[in-house]
Amino acid sequence: MLGLPQSTEFNKRIPKQKFYENLTVTPALKRIFVEQIKVITWRNKIAATTVNLAPGKIVTEVEVFEVKLSGIPLNEAVLRQIDREIPYHIIFLLEYEGKYQAWTSYKEASAGSAAFKVGSYYHTDWMEETELLIRIDGLDMDTVHENFVRQIAGNAERGVRNAEWSDELSLKENVERDEKRKRIEKQIAALEKKIRNEKQLNRQVEMNAELKRLKKELNVYDK
């Protein structure tokens, strides 16, 4: 799948109960696993042992999990729960009625915890299986993983566009920059709503000044 080499194929079914039984998850999250997911299959293992690549300093393996859905959209909390429990980087391939999306996130080890810290998710549009391809681009696993994220984010219907990422920054720095931009956009949207509902002129003036400052700050991230 995804046009990946045959040497990476693993094709092992993973019981979805693995991700909520014997773990501290809320009843609501358990219900999402039960109701929204049909089958989880570990499709590919991309590592120095399965492709001709050097190990990375940060990334040792990239796993591809195919998740067959009962309906859409899938609650992102499901992917986050799986990502937190698996000690490798993951590409999720969501399938619904014959169409596919690729999802991935930036993740890193949490200090003093066995679980991982998972950042924002990026995903492609829904596509036919034959249209959804990713390239193994790089000489080591760190570079290959970074380029996977860039490819998926670059085809996103929401999230970053590749043009907004700097080649001079690391993957972590680019993701942090993008998350900062998203936070400012949310602040702007919330403030614009407040201004529309505000009746006092002096408060409108104060909030418009803050709005102008936020938009100026956002321009830095949009260049």
C-alpha cells in the first residue's frame, strides 16, 4: 500500500481492544473504538531492517496502520491514543467505503513517562487507493520520516501547506511554528466574534488594537 516496497509489508491484524483494555481510558473513548473502528491492520514496517536506509537518531521505525472505519469522520482522540501507546512513529491509513486518507503527526518521547507526546495531526484528502502514494525520500530514517510528514501535510485539506514550511528549520521547529500560527488564527477568530457583539465603543477600540497586533503577528508566520 502507498506504493511502499514489498520488503516493508507486515500485514498483521491488531485487535482494537489492545488500545483500550487494561489501559486508563474514558468510557467515551472506549465507545469510539467500538463504534467507529472495524479493523486495525499493521500493514508496513519501514526501518533499516526492511529497506536500505541508515537508522535515524530520533526515528527508528515508521509503521503504517490501516484503520477501517464504520463511519466518518473519525474522532482524532482514537489516533492520539494509539500514537501515545506505540513507541514508534506511525502513518495511519484510514479507509471508508473504498476511499483512503493518510494521517500522521509529530511525536516525541515525554520526559519521565512511557507514553509519547503527540502534536498536531496532518492528513491528505480522501483518495482512491491507487492515488494515495508516498515516497521514501532520504538516506536515513529521520529524513525519511520528515519527508513523509511533509508529503502528507502538503496534500492536506486542513493543516499546513508545504510552502509554509522552511527547509532551513527542523521538522520539530516547522511543526511548532505551524501550531503557533493555528493558535493565533483561533485567537483572531474569537476576538472578531467578541468585537461584533461588543456594544461599548471603548472596548471595541481596545479589542481592535489587539486584533491588529495579532494579525501583524500572524503575517510573520504566513510569509
